[in-house]
Amino acid sequence: MKAELRIKNHPILEFKKEKILKFKFEEKDYEGYEGETIAVALHASGVKVLGRSEVKNRPRGFYCAIGNCSSCLMIVNGEPNVRTCVVQLEEGMKIERQEGKGELLWKL
């Protein structure tokens, strides 16, 4: 795990780094901490580009961290349009970059 990319000390916030979770991003193995969001775990692992803008194909990264923008939309466990900045990491997740708006999945 690339610990050097994580915040180690903060004057106000406390970051608990207890249980390590394993997940896959585009078929490659990664690790993150329980309690982190998907976007935080990817960013800390060196993944800076989460997707690309639909019109100009510009790289999109971790931006608002509160679920308001669409910069972090990814495919998680086969489900498109997941706001990875607010969804917590879980053991064994499979995460992929999303092209464009993603496909809608209809559940009956």
C-alpha cells in the first residue's frame, strides 16, 4: 500500500487506519482502509484519473468529495454511475472507469 500518499497527521481530523481491505481496479489488485471511500482509496493508491469528460475527453479526478459533481462516477461491481467519493470501500469490490454517461441498468 502506498502510505506516502495518505494524510498522516492533521491538526483537527483523525484518520483511523485499522482494517485493510482488498479490491480490484481495472483487473489490478489494490488495498485501502475500512472506512475510506472508494475515491479516497484510489487516490491514495496513486490513481488520479477516475474518468474522462464526455465532450472534450479531459481527465476527471477526485474533486468535490461530497457527491455533488460527476467527476467520480465509476462502475462498481457492474453498476454504473456510482459516486465513488461518498460510497465506502468494501472487501472484494470490482471498480472500473466509466466511459461517458454509463449504461442504465433496469431492475424489475
